[in-house]
Amino acid sequence: MQNISQEPFKMSVHHEETGAIWRLSELFLQYIPFEHNNLVFCCIGTDRSTGDALGPLTGSLLSNYQFPFRIIGTLEDPLHAINLALTVEELQQMSNFPFVVAIDACLGREKSIGQIIVQNGPLLPGKAVNKELPPIGDISIKGVVNVGGFMEMLVLQNTRLHVTYSMSNKIARALLLAYQRHLLKRKHDYNYSKHNNNSWQQIGYTNFS
């Protein structure tokens, strides 16, 4: 079982830096409980805006990779301002309470464009464009796609699709890699435990477990 830290954290990786996918997978492996029996990925945004498409692009990529967890929000079926509140309500009413990973685009300072930010706690969708939407997520993944502070809606609509797609691609591939590493670690731990048990029996020690 993973050791999921409850301490506040906020870390970022630039999507163009060397080893970005590996570094992101390290963060995801450390902070996302892949063994949780109701792990949900909420990919927020709309395909009607190039900057705000980071979430649904990530959701579609994960779906294409056959990522084995529930994904809400794709290019075909986006999770956006119209249906977000209802989705949050449905998640809160589930008897098997989910662990939610929320993914969304955001605006920031010019020098922060391209940063993928991973932090615990919910994100606030629509904050950049002054929309009142419910918070969502136990862990949030945000991609800084453009500069904020002025005419945010127009800025999002005029963001280069290349930037948004590249960041979505890195997030999706890092999530898949983190899950694969999680499976390998479980297999290694199981084999190590099995080998140790066999070794104790081979040298005649009593198994007190």
C-alpha cells in the first residue's frame, strides 16, 4: 500500500524539461493512491476553447490508453461549468466514497506558462474567468497554459493548441507510467515477501506469522 502523505504540498514540473514525464510519475506515484477501490479522475474543461481543453484532452488520452480507472471529462463528453456541480454532488453521494484527482487548465504569470502543478486539496474550476463553481478533488493537477490577469476568457480561447496538447500528453503519459510503476512495485513486494517466506522454511525456522 502506498504511503500517501497528508502534509500540504505543492510541486511543479515544466512540461518541456528533460525527464518531465518521469518526474511527474514520481509525484503521482507518491501522492495518488492507485490501490484505492474507487479512484476517479475528473478532467475539467471544454473543447470549445484551446486553452481550456487541457482537462478533456487528458481524459481522452487516458481513455485511449485504456487507463483502468473511472475518467469523467473527455473531448467527446466534457466536464464543464454546466455539469460540474451535478457531478460533484453525485460523487459526494456515492456509498463507496471516491478519491478524486482533478485535472484542469489555469492561467498564471508569463514565466509560469508550461508548468504542471501538483498539489493536495481541491482546485477551484472557473476561478480564472470569475465563475462560481464548486471545489473538486482530493489531489489537483493544474497546467498553466497562458497569462492571467486580463481578459481571461479571450486569453484561453487564443491559447496555442500545441501548448495545451503537449501538457495534456505529458500528464496522461505520466499518470499511465505511475500506474505501471505501482503495479511493478506491488509485484516486486509480493515476490520479495514470498521469497523470504520460502527461505525461512528452507532453513528450518518456524513461521510465526
